[in-house]
Amino acid sequence: MATTTLLPSTTASITSSSTSSTGTSTCTPAPPAKHDYAPDGTCEQIWEYNVAVPPAAAFAILFGLASIAHIVLACIHRKRFSLVIIMGTVWRNENYYNNNFGLTLLAPLWINAFVYMTLGRMIHYFLPERRLGFIKGRLLARCFVLADIICFFIQIGGVVIAVIGTSNNNDSTTRSGLNVFNAGAGVQQGFIVIFVGILSFFAFTARRAETRQNAPLRPQGWKFLTFALYVALAMISVRCIFRLCEYSKLDDNPLLYVEAYEYGLDAVPMLLASSVFCVLHPGLFLVGPESTWPKSRKGKKALKQQEKEEKAARKARKHGNGETGLVADTSYGGVGRRGWQRMGDEDVELGTFSPSHTTST
């Protein structure tokens, strides 16, 4: 099969005709063909097939509904970071409405960033130490969002180079652009693999905290959100691998000219990745002032003081309550966050310390 035009040129209409410097027509409208394949010389083809209107319209509607749902949920739960996933669904809606090649490739990065931001808030909200290992939830989210931004610029750079190559009928430049895009998609998938390991470690840590009753963890909300993150990451991975396979081989590659692959391995996974958060929205489980980062200086100072107290409590549990003069306050439902009191010498000598605030051996 001959290599055909892969990207849009200077205009997006597939019915327009381009002319050479002499004013003669250089392309013809694409006739119906097997696999909806658009042959060489057809006018301004965005894809290597004649785009079918019904499925494009259906997915435009579905992503539009997902956008509306996320806007409503963001307003109800007052989660401003939901703007990130709203951007992803709106871009996908615009992609199918106007057949925009760039939005097709770049929109999933918004959904990916939303996943990263959600786990950071889960660590801050659900774990007693507000950190996973030695990394705070806020720092973890920032690092992965930064990685996502880097992938975004690598991929958008590749798209721009490829479009320039196609506009100038330069196959070499087009291939170079798609190689750059593939590099960005590969880096994105690499970060996803690392993030899945971190998410698994979070689930292990949260489950252990529940078992040991180290903190009065909120009801099982972390399990539902963890499941939602796994689903979203799996769907994003399917889409990344599809794109890597699609543009790694430009000659005689059915992924490029069979439209069903575009919907089955890109549109459907991205719709599921965004829809799972319509059902299991973070706002359903991350509730209250501790569900986000403190913004004021006073709030940050209070959080630092609370972390110091929690650190002292952990040291007390590690070294034995009596050695540090700290005892558990069971009025919080067990040894947990803010669940420690300092026992003075006077309490010991005079016997005024309440037996209900001692730990059992």
C-alpha cells in the first residue's frame, strides 16, 4: 500500500480542492472504497479513510454529556481541580464535532493529569501521616502533573511538525513529527507504569492502616477511588499503546485505514476513563476542609503543627508509650490522628490521670 496523507493540511474540509502553482487541480474527492480507505490524491484528508458521520456524531454527543456531567459534579462538590477532566472531555467533544486531529491526540493528557491530582489528594486525606513513604501527597501530585505537562509539549511538538510536513507534502517531515509524538506517548506510558506501582503502594498502606487501626480512616471511600483510578489508567494505557502501534509503522498498517480501530481503541477507552469519574467522583469521598490543600498561611501553619504532633505520636508507638511520656487517647476510637496526650509527672504521682486514657498491654 502506498503511503498516504496522514494529517490535515492547511484546511479541514475534505470536500475542498487544492491547486498547484499553475492553478490546476491536484486532488479529487475521495470515492467510497474498501475499509473506507482514502486513496492517494484525494482532497485534504484528515484520516486515511472516509470518516463515517454516525459514529462521530454519537461520540460527540457522549463526550458532550460527559462534559456536562463533570461540570455539574464540580459545582455540586466544589472541586475546582475537576476543571482538568472537564477540559479533556470538552476537547474530545470538539474533536468529533469538527474532526480535529490535534485534539484527538492531546485530550487524553488532561484526563491523565486528573488521575495524578486525585491520588495526591487521597494521600493527604486518607493516610494518617498525609504522606506515602517519605513523599507528601501534594508533592507527588505536582511531580506527576509536571511529567504530564512535559509529555504534552513533546506530543504537541510532534503534531505541529507532522502537520507542517503534510502541508508541504514532505513525507520525511511528517514521519519525523509522528516519531516525536510517539516518543511523548512512550514517555507518558512509562510514567503511567510508575504511577500504577505508587497507586498499589497507596492501597497497601491504606489497608494496613485500617488493619492496625493507626488512624480513624474515613469510611471505605479510598477503595472506590482507587478502583476508579485503576480503570482510568488501564483505559489510558490502551489508548497510548494503540497510538504507539499506529504510528510506529506507516506503510501497510491496518490501524491507519480501518476506522473501527480509532473508535474501539481510542474513543471507547477515553469515554470509559472519563465516565468512571462521573460515577465515582472524588467529591463523593473527599469531603471537608482536609480534602484539599490549605491555602492560607494560618492553615498551612496549623497543618505543620498537626503533623508535628502526629510525628510525636508515631515515635511514641515505636519506642513504647512510657519512654516518651505519651499515652494513647482512646476517645478518638483508638490510637490515631491527634489521639495522643502528654502525661505529666503530677498525674502519675497523684494518680489523677484517667484510666480511660491508657493503653492496654
